[in-house]
Amino acid sequence: MLSNAVKSIHPWVMQTIGRDWVEYIASNTMNVVTQRIDPFLWTYDCKAKIIDIRQETPDTKTFVLLPNQHFKQPLPGQHIEVSVECGEHQKVQESRCYSLSIIDAHTVSITVKRNPEGKVSNWLHERASVGMVLNISSPRGAFVYRGQEKLLFISAGAGITPCFSILNALEATAKKPDIAFYYRSRTPEETIFRAQLEGNQVNSTIDISYSRQVESDDRANVLPNQLMDAYPDLKDRHIYLCGPESFKKEVLTYLESIEYDFDNLEVEHFVRFNHDASETRKLDEDVTVTLKSQNISFVIEAENCGQTILEAAENKGIHLEHGCRSGMCGTCRTNVVSGQVSGNTLGKTIYPCTAYPASTQLVLE
């Protein structure tokens, strides 16, 4: 009874006392008894309680989460990792990254499109219920607004979630940038946040394009390879791109064909970068890497050129900012000043955790 009573007041505790004070109190009263009474608060782990579930489309749900005191306030566009135990007989922990679609003062939301082959998305759609506690990570990722004056968000499917989060945050600011928003969906019924987007047309240019339905409005029929027709000033805009891998590849190919400056491009990744070892250039000489921001250089011996740039730097005792080590979070992102790189690249932009030297002289920002 005591345990149930304590758990029922979690929203009040977080909103009234605040996370900082809860962390102070819980850390100073941590013991076996308090952990048993309330493992949500008396814990060293970052957790979140589901306080609401909304059906957005036939295959998409929004889960409103109340994080505990170990959660740090996120930036719009960031994501969290959600871990659940899947399996009927033998429980196996599975994890998946989800963008925060809505960020409020005390709660955050993830909007999950059901993937027929996705273990975590299916578990959330079938098993998750209000009151359930999930293991989550602190916010991660560099897919965030950086103060640019002209923006174009390009998204498809569930890739709308980080773009929608940034859009909401910018709409609430006194001085908004020039915002254009292109969203590719299959049908109106499958369009995530359709009502909110259609109601936001006054403040931003928002276009929803359908892949399985022809509309009378020409702007609703714009294909990813026709973006310049809809946005003639596209090259002057900083682009935020998120969506299924095939969609992103189509857009990137188009942007490359019009010689868009990839330095002005932000891309969100939700799958690990898979490097084809055959594409790694075999070098017969040592590689000298110069890091302009740190004003230092280091050498990668020829026999070690199969290492990523991050691994090679660490082996030399040099610290590079990084996060996931799989090309997803964007923490290690930097630009090539001169030289060549293979692996995870976008024009001059590279991800050292999944990029490899391809020339004997390499200068990075």
C-alpha cells in the first residue's frame, strides 16, 4: 500500500519539488528499504514512467514520459535510448533510439511508428501501458538548432519527430527564423502530427507530400527530387534531414546533383553505419592527421590505416569528442579541411568514429 501511494504522486513530486532537489534527497536517503518502497526515485538509473499514450495514426503512438531525477533537460531534436525486455520465454534486453517529439517542462514524449520487424516498437505498441516504468538514457545527439536564419526541414515517416520538436520550440520563440517544412507521408491517414502541421501554416511554410495519393494541390505532389521547384532558395537554407534510409539517400543524391553545400546539412541517423571493408583505401605510407581545433598532429602508421580516425587518435592518447561510436549520434562530427576520407562522410563533413583515412595527409577542423 505504501509503495503504491508513493508511486501515485510521482508527477507531483517532479513538478513541485523539482529534479535537483529530488536527486539530493534520494541520494542522501538511499538504502534497501527506500529502494524497495520506490525504485523509480531511489535508484542510480535513469528511468521514465509512462503517464499517457496517444494513438497518432493506425501504426503510430505517442508515449508521454515522466523521467526521474537523473534525466537532464534535453534540447529539441535530441533522442533517448529506450531499453525493454523482449521475448516470451527467455527475456532479452533490447534497445532502440527514439527522438523526443515533444518536450515540456516536466515530461517528454516519444512518437513510435510500429515496425513489423522492430522488437522494441512492437513491444511498446503491444505491452506498454500507463504507469509502466522504462529504462531510458539521458538525451543525446547533435541534431539541434544552431541559430541559423533560414531553415528547411525535410522528413519522411517517423523521421518527422526531431524536426517537429525543433519546429515547436522555434514557434514559441519571439524571434523566429525563416522556416520551411517538407514532410513526405504515404497517405493523409498515415501522416503523423497532421492536425498540428495543418494548423501551423500561418507561422511557417509547411508542405505535406503523399507517396500513395495524388492531390489537387501541386505542392502536395512534390517529390524529393523536385525540391528546388518548391523551394527556389533551397541553397540558401540550412537543411535538417531525417527519415528512412532510402528516403535520405534519395534526398542526398538530389542535393549532391544540385551542388548543395553539405556544410549546411544536418542528418539524423537511427541505424548504425555499416562500413564496407572493401572501400577502405589501402595505404602504403603513414598518414599524418592534423586537428586544427586542437593545434596538434599525430601519425597513423600504414599498417593501422584500417582503424577509424577516432580509434587511431585514442591509440595516440588524443581525445576526440564522441558518443555512440557507431555513426549515429553526431557528437564526433567534424569537417575535412584537406585530404581524403572514406566511410561515413557527407561532402566535407565526416564522422571520425566510422571514417577512415584515405590520403597520407589529412587536416580536420
